[in-house]
Amino acid sequence: MPHDPHFAPHAEQHPDSWHRHTHAEGAPQVEHGARVRPLILGVAFAITSVLFIVTCLVIIMYFNKYATENRARRLETTVLAEGADGSYARRANDLASLEEFTWIDHQTGEVAVPIEIAIEQIVTQYQQSASARR
């Protein structure tokens, strides 16, 4: 017996009462979405798109605010950024001590040399040791 390829027989030959409809039920319901309304679809798409963009902007603004506050909190709690504990004065003193002769120990005669002179002395020492090795 040949089989019609466009017809698939039901697995259940005798449908139960749920599958059977009577005239007492009236006309069947209209198919949902049978009539497409492009205007309503366009409005729904536009509203969804606007809400998505607004949500992204709110998230970006929140992240930037949070990151800025967190970065400022981290930077402003460092010793150099506060300045209230005299760190600016200490830094200025440290930088000044690199530019002048200062005593380290009077008894031993140890003196701190300015950084520029110290660099010149070290370069001279390396040049002398290099020429002595030749």
C-alpha cells in the first residue's frame, strides 16, 4: 500500500475527547498573530531599543563614577598625596639633599655628595678601571 508523503498518520488512531470538538463549543478561536501589524512591531522595537540604550548608558555612567571614586580614594590615601603629615616638606628636603653636600657622620668624616658630582665620580672611576684593564 503506497504511503502519501504529505500525510503523517496520527500515532493514536482514535483521538480522545480533548481532540474532538463539538458544535456546543462554538467557533474556534482566531489564530494568535495571524494578522501582523507592522506599526505595533516597529513601536515595540523602538521602545525596546531606547530602553536598551538607556540601560547601557546608565551602566556606563555608574561604572565611570564608581571607578573615579575608587581611583581617587586609592590615590588620596597615599602618603605623598595627603601632605597633611609633612610628606611634602620631607620630599622637598630629600630632593634638596640630593643637590648639596651634607654631613652623614662627623666622627668618621662621612659626607653626602650632590648627585651630579657623584655621577661624575662614578663615571670617571669606571672609565679609569676600563682603561687600566686594557
